[in-house]
Amino acid sequence: MADAPTNDDHYEVLQISPNAEPDTIHRVYRLLAQRFHPDNKQTGSDGRFRMISDAYNVLSDPAKRAKYDVVYNARRKDRWRLVSSATQEENDFDAEQLVRLTILEVLYTRRRTEPTEPGVFVLDLEQLLGRPREHLQFTIWYLAQKEFLRTADDSRLTITAAGVEYLEQNYRAVVQRRRLPAAPERAK
């Protein structure tokens, strides 16, 4: 049988809950070790057996398990943070698109009004948009990947010809989004 891929989730390797009691860990280990022992001609797997043994060595020792659980819980927390942020307002696609177009507008205006120094520092964008640099990194990365902007040798951002065309094609949508919706008329 082929060796299983490496996996550092010891609970997954032993197919047990992170709340499993020591007796359960021992019983499951014995069952899996017997099934995947290299001497077992039908279901043996040297790699899988090593993974099971490594997981058991950590989870059966209270001190090692406690240390492992700290790292394991931190990883789980990180995974849930990513999943939950994908479903929250952090992924507001309309707002992100508006920020992209606003950055292009700033760079476009700078290019037109200051042709000898068309670049803008990220710090200036932070102040103009009222957003921290960390929130602008994704936007700037995206615009650079699409070749709508470039980073000059002095770290200033400048708009490209493709960025100018994109902005001009999408400008009306930006203006429309910025307008407040009309108040509903009241019946007299």
C-alpha cells in the first residue's frame, strides 16, 4: 500500500476528537497501529504507521499534548478567522472596487496635473483615503497585477496607460455610486 501523505494534525491522524480521553487515544492507536503496521501484508503502510506512532507519542504524553494543543488551537483559530472574515463585511466587493477606482482617479489626476512628477507615495494615499496601509495592500497588489499602476524606483505609484483606459471606461459608474440616492417623495 502507498505511504500516506504527511499530516501534522495528530487528532486527524488518529481520527479522534481533540477532547478524547487518554484511554480512547490508547484504544484507537492500538487499532490503527495493528491495521497499518508494515508487517500487515493486506493493509500495512510504513508511512501511515509512522504518522500514527508520532501522533500517539505526542497525544499520550500529557506534557507533550498540552504543548501541542496550544499550537493546534492557535491554528484552528486562524482558520476560523479566515473563514469568518470571508462571510463578513470585510469582503465588501463594491467598496473594494470603489477604492480601486478612487486610487486610479488620484493617480490619473496627479499624472495630468504634475507630468514631471506623476507618482504618489502610499503614505499620501493613506492620508487621502483615510485607510491604513494594511487595508490598501490588497488593492495596490491587484492594480499592479492588472498593470493599471506601477511602482517607480522611488516607491511612488504611477498610473499606466491601461489604468487610464480602465478608469475612463468605468468613471461614470464611480460617479453614480458616489451620489446619494434621492429621498422618497412624500404624499401630500
